[in-house]
Amino acid sequence: MFRSLHMKLVLILVLMIISVMAVVGTFLINSVSTFYLDSFYEQMQSVFTGDTILSMEEAAAETGADGLRTIVDAHRSRLGIDDYRNYAILDGQGRFLDGSNPNLTLMRTSNVISAMAGGVGTRSSVSDSMMDIAVPVDMDENGSVDYIVYIVDDKQEISDLSWRFFQIVMQAMMFGLLAAILLSFLLSKTITTPIERITQGARSIAEGNFDQVLGVQSSDEIGELTRSFNDMARRLKGTVGEVQGERDKLSTLFLHMTDGVAAFTTDGELIHMNPATENLLGVRVEDDLSFDEMFADLDMPNSDETAMRSFLTSEITRRGRVLSVTLAPYGALDGEGGVIAVIHDITEQRRLDDARREFVANVSHELRTPLTNIRSYTETLLDAAGNLPLETEKQFLGVISSESERMARIVTDLLTLSKLDYGRMELRMTRFQLGDMLRNVAGAMKLTAEDSGHELTVDTPDDLPQIVGDRERIEQVVVNILSNAVKYTPSGGHIRLSACAVPKNRVRITVEDDGVGIPAADVPRLFERFYRVDKARSRAAGGTGLGLAIAKEIVEQHEGKIALASEYGKGTIVTITLPTDLAANTGEEPV
Ligand code: ADP
């Protein structure tokens, strides 16, 4: 109840009024009592002067107590004798002889005792229930007190007056309290209403409505508070907007990144997971899996505690893909923290690593064989030191020469591939007649084919469109494919080189043979470097295993496609599709 500012204001004002009235009332009543007491003694002293006392002594000497009474009666009005104030004539021992009220209850006060001893008793305190004065009368002046004139006031008048004051103070207090309540309403209107408006505004901001602007109605502290509030709301809106923008950016990144990201609490409960995580791990958010369920096969240190506190990278395999999982702790682990798992698909990287390793092993192997041959034949020649028959020497030197040629071919092919890989192979683009080029190549190959007992036919239409490309490289590809057909076709085979225009401004070159063919399982790997179906046959025929790989790179650099179809034991068809207007794409000037 006393929580509201209004009630606090009422309480403060009421307490203030009560305390002020209590102080004022007490001070007033005390002052009245003191004033009354002082004026009583002043009044008494103005009556009991030296002359009055002398005349009292004379009267007492003449007629005793009666004489005294006559004198005191004469001063009755000056002494203020009435219902509340009486006088009494006492003897030297303080006994009552006569007085204004015969029923007066007489007490032996300190003043009476002083008078009995010969002094005038004029001592009374504000707190006493009455005030009095006792004047000794020594009629024969021998030092012994014969009579005492005693005036006593029962303070009834002061009590009445004090009671009246008390009533006035009470009435004033009632008015004061009423005024306090009214004033508190007024104060609450001027103080609490604006504060309530600011409170409302703050609540509304807490609900996310940052467009709050409160009207500033005064230039006092409340007005200043309202201004500061509006300023705060404006800044808050800006800051929240910035934070929101950052959050949106992050959430877009989170949604569309290819790496998986999943956040867990320290208890392993899933908080967030992006779509990439679902794809990579093959799980769904709805499954609400825990950390342990999601990464049951993750190779982690024994203690979960360690895993939660330090960065950790491990690998798992899911659905045939190799995934690298990095765990990173965030926040305070004993409170609002947890761990974030970043999942990266490294299958391709692994495949490339494996391919690179295999390639290096292949290169070493391919080079070692001719090198071993060269070394052993050279050593034999050196050991024999001219003792071998000339024919044998010639034969040995022939082997050395052909093996070095093979090494040179391998190195040249590797260099070509490396240039193609790193884009350092500049294509010299020209526009040329494809038909002419194919007929030239076939012409050059004819002898080789015939040597092997093959029949090589060329079938190119006269209206074959011109194409744009690096003539020399395309020639290299066709020669390679044709020589493969020659190499892998048993003597007496048929090889057909043809070309035709196909839709979308393309031409297709086809090389068909009815040779050994390739088992279906090997076909997909033929364009890999050093991949050979029959190694011995390839080597014997002077192959490097790099021909098709080079052909594929060159064709692809021309934005074309190369494909191989084969039936084991029946023959092989290689098709090369090339665009006719590549110059427009490459920006090269057509010739
Ligand atoms: P190579 O230098 O060994 O000929 P290639 O890359 O040109 O290397 O060819 C790869 C492999 O493909 C060959 O070793 C061979 O086994 C197979 N091959 C290529 N063309 C044919 C074909 N026309 N007939 C049968 N096998 C072929």
C-alpha cells in the first residue's frame, strides 16, 4: 500500500504536520504556563512592597489576624483573588487562622516553610500543580514570625487555557491533514503522472516498441528525465537496429553457408543447427538429438569436460563422406555457455590428396622403369668395356635410346599437363577448316595404321563448319585418339575418323575402332592420369598413360567435351564435341 509514490507523499506530509503541530503545541502551552507563573509573581511583588508589609505589621500589631485580613482584603482585586486564587492568614507555625476560603486545603509548601523561617517564599515551578507566595509578618520586629500571609493559585485557569490551546492545535492539525491529502493529490499529479508516463514508455520499449516519444511538458527535473528517456529510446532504437542487422547477416550466413554449424548447451542439448548440418549429418532439427547422439562416433578425449573446454578437431564418416568436426567452446561453461560444432566436408580434399599421392607414386614408378633399364644396359656396356659383339652393343644402345625417349615423352606429357593445370598453356586461337585438319591428321597417321595392318577411313562432310581453336592442340588430341585406336586394335582392324555438325553451333569428331575394347569397369577411370587397362601393352606400344588425360584437359579448355564408349573385345568409340564460335567467348580475334 505504501509502495506508491502518492501514498509515500501523503505519509510524509501527515508526519510532517503532526510533528510540527506537536512542537508548536508543546511550545505554546509551555510558554503560556511560564508567562502565567511569571506574571503571578510580578503581580504579587507589586502588591507586597515594603509599605504594604509595614502596614500589615501595624495592622497585625493592633488587631491581630483581623487587621491583617482587612489589609489583604483591601488589596483583593490587585491580588486577583477569585475562585481559583485564595488567600489565607496563617500563624507563625503555618496553621490556618483565616482566609478567603475556609475550606482551603492547606499544604506545607516550601514557600510556607521559607516564610516560617522569616523569608518571603516565592518559588514555584511550571510543573507544580499550583503556585503560591508566603509573606511573613513580624509585628514586634523581634525576628520571630507572628503571621504569614499566604496566597495560593490552583492553576485551574492555566489548565483551562492549555486545554483550549490543545483543542486549537488539534483542529489546526485536522485542517493540516486535510490540506496534506489535497496537496498530495496535487503533487502526485505533477510528479507521479509524468513518472507513470515514463514507466509506461519503458514498458512499451521493453515490448519492442522503440518509436515511443514522450511529450516534454516541463523544464524541471521531471522534464529533464523525460528528455533523457526520449534520447535513450532513440539511441536504443539505433543500437537495436544495428544489432538486428548484424543478427540478420549472421543468420543469413548461418542458413546459407556450406559448412554445418550446430550449437549445444553444456548439457549437450541442441540449441541451433543450420540446414548444412542436416544435409551433412543426415539428421533433422525435429529429431532434437543431443550432442552425444549426434556425434556418437566422434573420437574425443575421455573426459567430456576437456572436450567442452578446448578446441578439438576430429573426423567422422557419414553417408560415404568424410567430415571434419571442430568443437569450440563458447561462453562460461558453468552458466550460459556450451559448445559449437563446425562440420566441414573434406571428402573432395581427401580425394584430391589421394589422387596427388597416387600421381606422385605413378610418376616415380613410370620414370623408374626406364631409368632402371638405362642404368643396367649402361652398366653392362661399361663392364664389358668393348668386349661385346657390335650387334649386341647396338641393340643395348637402341634400348637405352628408346627408354630415354620414353622418359622424355613422359616428362613432356607431364609438363603439358602441368601447364594445362595451372592455366599457363596459352591457346593460340585461330579459325580453321576442321575437315582439312582431320584429313591432314588421317594422312599423317595412314602409314602407321597401314604398318599395323589397319584400314583407316576418313568421313567428313564438305560443309563441315569452320571452328575457332588452337589448331595444333586439337590436332594433338585427334592424333592421340587415333594412335590409341591403332595401338589397341589387333592387326587388320578398321579405324574410322568422322566429323559432323551438331546443334547449338557444335561439331562432333568421332574415332571408331573394332579393337580390343575396354572392360566396362575401367571406362570411368580412363581419363585419370596414368590409368591404363593393360599396362604391359600400353608400355610396349610406347604409351605413357597420360594421353587421354591431356586430351580431356585440352578439349575442356576449348569448352568442349570428350567421351569414350567401349565394348570389351568389340571396339571403342571416342567422341569429341567442340564449339564452333569459341572466339566470341574468349575474346580472341577470329582469323
Ligand atoms: P596410353 O598412353 O597408355 O595410351 P591413354 O591415356 O591414351 O594412355 O589411354 C589410357 C588407356 O586407355 C590405355 O592404356 C588403354 O588401356 C586404354 N585405351 C585408350 N584408347 C583405347 C582404344 N581405342 N581401345 C582400347 N583401349 C584403349
